[in-house]
Amino acid sequence: MSNTVIKFGTSGWRAVIAEEFTLTNLKRAAHAAARHARDNKDYGFKGDEYRLNLENSGARAPSAPLAVIGCDTRYMSEEFARNAAEVFAAEGVNVLFSPEETPTPVVAWTVMRSGAVGGVMITASHNPANYNGFKWTPYWGGPAIPEVTNDIEARASALTIADCDKFIPYAQAKSAGLVKEEDFHQSYFEQLYSLLDAGTLKKARLKVAADSIYGTARTYLRPALERMGASVTPLREHRDVTFGGRPPDTDAENLAGLRQAVLKGKLALGLACDGDGDRFGVIDSDGTWIAPNDVLALLLDHLVRNRGMKGKVARSVMTSHFADAVARSHGLEVRETPVGFKYVGNMLRTGQFLIGGEESGGLSIMDHVPEKDGILACMLLAELYAYERKPIGKVLADLRKRVGTFLNTRVNLRLGPDADVQALAAKLNSRPPLNLGGSSVWRIDHTDGFKFIMRDGSWLGLRPSGTEPVVRIYAEASSRDKLDKLVDAGKKIADGKF
């Protein structure tokens, strides 16, 4: 067997194609996940944890274990997905299979409404094109928590060559009824539209641009917007396994073409999804890229103020406190989680949380999948515009007047080859700095990394990587000068100068 260790990160196992992401290792991951699902098949059908009301969805729990399998638009993703289906069939787990690429939130929704024990998504999300990955979605439709991935990792490491040679050829599994192909579009669209104010959206007749970045949203984002009455300019909807030579992310730089389309067409919005459709990107009518931190605050305020919705708010520890200020203005409680949407999703699946989000572009809401859904986020931004009938930037300015200004940034600082990230973390634990950017540290939060919070509400966060010499620096303040001072302080800490 390969010496490769199957290790799940914040959102699945990802590796470079033909180096560690090989057919052999994919089968190892698939056998391990299938055995996990098979041995825990009852957990999808009983228990007091939150799951969507299956009776309302028209679905029934299957008599045999069922898994959903989908994939993104990367090189050979569809072949890898079929290989995974062959393994699950051999392990006694029936498969509901999408014959075309599918966004991660669509797989998550299909897991929930079909009563499946879980689902596989073949994707490396926003990683560069030479990567692929394997993501396991448990029965509750959200990212797998550590207790689940630890079990899958342990099972993968214990597999023998003989174990991984077991599979049923796809055509044979399909003819035997072990694999059933299904188009996931309609069911997902019905769920999506149930979460929106269709009347307000259709009445607004918005003019927008939709950028799929060559990814899975190419048959979802534009059709969803058009059904809600929008006139849509499509961008990057054809398949390109290289993603145009850039990682399929929704950062400002990668949305330069979307910005041009919005300005040229004098459009209300530019909306985008990353490679697997779980992250969002937003360009305002004046060409401004709207940061995910601001989107979370905007949509929270919109859902409460315009839609009359209520509930708690969940965000990751390194996400802006802007959402906290909005929540306070509406009398709502905020819960903070470690970094990673799996922790936010774990909150959402209780059914008590109105919205959950993170600074890297993940967001979902109540009565939906407890998984990032970039398509939903884009539709909610369009809905916000339809209610307010003015540029998002002006809505944002009004919100800041009401609850305060929160400027934030993130810097990925790569250290030298001799840097010892673990030693840096140990030093921060033993001798943390007590003055940063000219302000005294009031409190240190160790939820995930180090978060130094000042009395005026500004803060500096550092998360040393456990696998490479990288420190991620997060900072937030009410003024640009204060923000810059905090970032400089963070860089000095990363260099060990404290």
C-alpha cells in the first residue's frame, strides 16, 4: 500500500493529483468512508440531533444504507466519482449518483432530503487546479466534525491491499440497482426558492452578472437568478479544468472580469461562486468587491429587518465582530466557534441559529443545509438589493452608521524555511505580548490560535499553521491607522520579535 496518510483538513482530504491524490488512495478513502457509513447506518434515521423534516420533503429513510456522490469540474473528477461509487457498492452501501458536476451544497441538500447516511464530494474546492480532494458529508448535511473524520482516517490507515481491490464495475453496479443516477437540480432549486422572497425578487427585475469561475455553479447560479426574474450576464460558464490558470477562488483579484462586466453593463451586482459552489463573491454596482465579513453582517441585518426572521448567530473566532454589533442591535445572541465551517455547521444543525458564517466566504441560514452555500448567499444578496433598491455599498454605509465601523484584513505570512511555527506558538503561550499597536491587551482568546482583544474592541488574531511555516494574521479596528498598527504588530510577533 501507499505510505500516503489520508488526513482530513478543515474541509476534507486534498492532495496533488498523481502525487498523493491517486486512484489507490481515493479507493482507500472511499472504502474507509463506506465502512464508516455502513457500520453507523442507523445514525441517519434516529436520534435527537437536528435534521430536516423528511416528511415535509417527501423523502423517506431508505431500508439499506444510501450514500450520495457528486463531483466538481476538475480534471478526472467524474472518473474519480465513479470509482468511489464502485467502492461503495462493493461495501454494501447503495449510491445516489449525479452524472454531471454538482456543487457541494447540492450534495449536502441531497444527503438530507434522501435520508442518506452521508455523501461524497470529489473536490478540492478553491485549491489550484492540480489538486483534487475527497469530502465526506455526514447524514446531517454539514461538514464532517473531527469525531467522524478521525474514524475515517483510522479506518483508511488500517486497510490492506486486498481490502482496496474490492469494487463492483460502475455499469454492473448500475444495472444491479446498487447505483442510481439522478439529476439533483430540481430538488435543490425548490429548496433554494423556499428560502427566498420570490415576489420581491421578481418585482425588482435586477440586472446582474453571474460568474461561475468554470466551476459547478455554471448550471445553478444563472438559472436560479433568471427564475427569480433577473436579467443575467453570464461569465466563465464553460468547463476549464485549469480554471483559467488561477485557483477558482472568489477573491477580488480573481473577480476582475466580473468587475468589468458590472461596470460596462451598468449592472446592479456581480455575483460569483468558487469551484465547488460553497463560497461566494460579490461585486457592487460601482465595481467594489464586498468582503465576506461585511456580507455576513449585511445579510444578518437584512433577514431580521426586512424578512422578520429571528435566531442566534454563529461565526468563527477569526470572523469580524461586525455581525456581533448587528446582532446586538436586534437583541440576538452570538456564538463563536473555532475556524472551519464544520464548527459553524454544527451550530446551525441545532435549528436555533438564524445564520452562520466565516470570513473566508462561507455562509448558510436556518432551515437549510448546515454547510456553506455560495449559491444561496448570492441569491440573498440579490434579494437584499431588491428590498433596498440601492447599491450594496450604500446599504453598508447606512449599517455602519447604525452599529459602528469595523475594518478588517487577513494576511498570510510565509516564514523562512528555518522557522519553527510550533516554537512560536509555545512562546506565545508562555510569554504573550500585553501591548499591541499602542493599546493594552484586555483579553486573550485561545479558541483557535491566539486572539488578542483590546478594550476598544479592536483585535489581532494569529493562527500558526501546524503543517507549514505560515502564520495567518487577522486584524480588526475602527480606523485604518489602528488596523495597520495591529497588522505590523502581528508581523513582528510572527518574526519572534516580542
